[in-house]
Amino acid sequence: MGQTARTTKLLLDLSARDQGGANAGKRSHLEETSKILDAARQFYLDFFLAHPEKLMERVEVLSKKTGEVSERLISADKLLTWAEFHTVTTAEHPDPLPEWNFSQAFPDFPNRYRRSVIKDVIGKARGYLTTLRKWQHSGKKQGKPGIPTASNHPTLYAGTYTLDLDELDLRKSFVRLKVYTGSTWAWVQYPTRYNRYFEQRRAEEGWEQESPQLVLGKQSAAIHCLQSKTIKARKIVESKRDPDLVTVAVDLNVKQLAVITVRQHGTIIQTRFVSDQGLDQARFRHLGRIAKKQWQSGQAVKGERSNQQLWRHIRRQNTDAAHETARAIVEVCEQYPGCVLLFERLRTIKAAGGSKSRRRNRKQANQLKGKINQLAKEKAYAKGVVSVEVNPHGTSQYCARCGGKGVRFTYQAGQRVKGRGGKLFFCPVCHYECHADFNASCNVHHSFFREFHWQPRTP
Ligand SMILES: [Zn+2]
């Protein structure tokens, strides 16, 4: 059993009113709200840091199960009640601490927002005190932890936020938010840039809705909807004992981004190649242009895209390719419920030698590999598929059929040309010949089951 989380963004429409967006005033309300919440957070951060002994108080807890009494750190809920008791004016408790009177400093502050702010601060202040104590114990002079900042994205609990979905026309959906106008608190409606993708993710089975966050950018504003899911998956040791276990192995490369092989009962039952579709070459050309412009330096050429734009383009292409490849890997996994996903522990190709753009291109390719690896693992886990990293030793050098040491080669004008960069693999022991990346992918299964010791056998 494990937990996984994901975020889906819902953009608020802040374009001009006549284009169907919110007006300028509504945009400033969001900023005001964020500002006053930051101020309230600062208030409670100061309050808690002024009472460190309460924050780190140890209380006796009676276990309902065993009836035993144990000592534990005071719970966040208890701290919340304690903080409210000392700072908020209520009918039963009309006088909070005079120097910590929140009700006076922030009149009419909505309770939900106050509680979300206090909870947020408890985590921050405790984390700070723990690292501070560790630092004091260590006796070091350097590395004193800094006091945490109070600013954070506002969390929207029920009672401060509702999503009104107009079922007939999803494009006319609204988000109702409790915002601070600069003088009072009010409910305001914000048009959204609603889309089907958002609705699909929201309604997907098995995902639980968490409290969303309001994230303000320089030009944009968005609601980040958090979802979590409990994953039920077998432990790897259990899986390994299953004689019908399906393993999905992935070999990550530069031109063939991923070679996916599926194995059951000792035989490969499916293979999928995910090509980079010319990405590596295109990136190399872009990097060449960047290097040339940097060498020329000085004035930007009119009408030509700047290096910044080129870098952004390269990064976006990499991200897109990583998502697409990860999706392809998970698609294969989904066909075999209960399978295990196998990766090699990542090796980085040294980005040395060759031209500057060549070195940079190697670096980018390495980053892409890491990104695919990470995304595929996350996406697969959300579907209940656990991944394992296997030892990469020998997977590209030895024969997947007999374990003998092989050679790489290419065909040039019908002739075999041996060379380390060759796309094909040949085993001189059993005369097996195949695509080198396919051979490596098959070897990942061997590495997982520890089947070969990579010693040449005599035929
Ligand atoms: Zn062989």
C-alpha cells in the first residue's frame, strides 16, 4: 500500500471583460487575498516562534488499541485549539493575550482561512525548530538555519471556495472564491478556462480530492487541484515468486528513446520501440545555432529568434518527448495487470569530447533519459505498477541468448563494419544477431532474475 498524488491546473480567465474574462478589479482582489493571508501567516509564525516550548511539548497519549500510555509530540489539532484560545476573541473567551490579539489585528477574518493559515505555520515552525536544535547540537558555526518565510500559496478549504460547473456549457463555468477586496471579505465569481481534460481527471475513479491551492503568477492565476490515490501493489519479493509474473523491461537510449520488451515464462511476448522522431538531430542543430550566436555575441539579429527562445524550445521538446515516451511505457504495462516494470540504474554518458554543441546535446540527452525514467515510474505507480532498478552491468555488451560477449556493428554497403557506435549486435558464440538496443532490453530481464553471470560459455 502506498500513496501517490497529482495536480491538475484550472486556469482562471483574467482576460479583459469584453473578451469574457474577469475585470481588473477582480484580479487585484486575488492579490489582496494572497497578501493578507501572508500577513496572517506571519502573525502566527511569530506567535509560535515566541512559544517554542508549547510547539515542541510532549504529551501523554493513551492508545485505544492497547491501552498503553506513551509520550508523543503534541498534535497539530491541539496546537490549533490552543493558538485560537490565546489569540481569538469569542463569546466564552472575550480577552485573548493583549499582545497577540488576532481578532483585533485582522477583523472579520474568515475562520476557515485562519485555520488553514495556522495549520500551515505549525508545520513550518516545527520544521525550523527541529533543524535549529540539530544545528545547535552539532556545534558548527556555519549553516545556521534561517527563519522560515511566511508567504505561501493560499489553500482553499471548503467554505472559501466552490466550483460551479454549468453542465450545459462547460466553457461558462465559474469558481466562487472568498476574497479580500482590500477593505472587506466577499464572495466573488471568477470565470475559468475550463476544459474537458480537467473534468476527466477530476472525475477519474480512485482519486480523492484534496484541498486545492490558489497559485498567482505574474500574468495568470490558477487553481491547482490536488488529488491523491491509495495504491495497492504487491511487494517485489512476492511478485518474484509468482511463476506467471510478467516483466516489462525498458532500455533507454538516445535515438530509440525506449525499447520496451515484455517477458513471461522466459520468452519475450511483446516488443515496442519508441523512436525520438529526429529529436536528437533537431536538438543538435538548435544547439549549433545557439553556439554560433554566442560566438558572434553582441547584437541580436533582427527577425531571428533569440537564444532564450531557442533554449525554451529545446526544453519544451524534451519535456514533451519525455511525457510521450513515459506514456508509451505505461500503455504497455497496462496490458499486463500485476506486472513489474524494470529499468536499468541510470548511467550517464560522459558529455566529453567533440564540439561544444555535441557535448551540450549529450547533456540534454542524459537529462531526457532521467526525465523519462522518473515520469514513467510515477505514471506506472499511479496505475499500481511497481518499478525496480536493476544493475546495468553488461546489459549492452553480452548476448541475451547465450550470455557470450558480443560485438556491435553496422552494415555499410552490404559489409559488416565493427564499431562501438554500431546499431546492431552480433554474438560470435551462438551467432545471434539483432538490434543492439533490443538485446540490451532483453538483458534487463536477465539482470532482474539474475540469470546470467556474463561469462562466455563454450557452445
Ligand atoms: Zn550468444
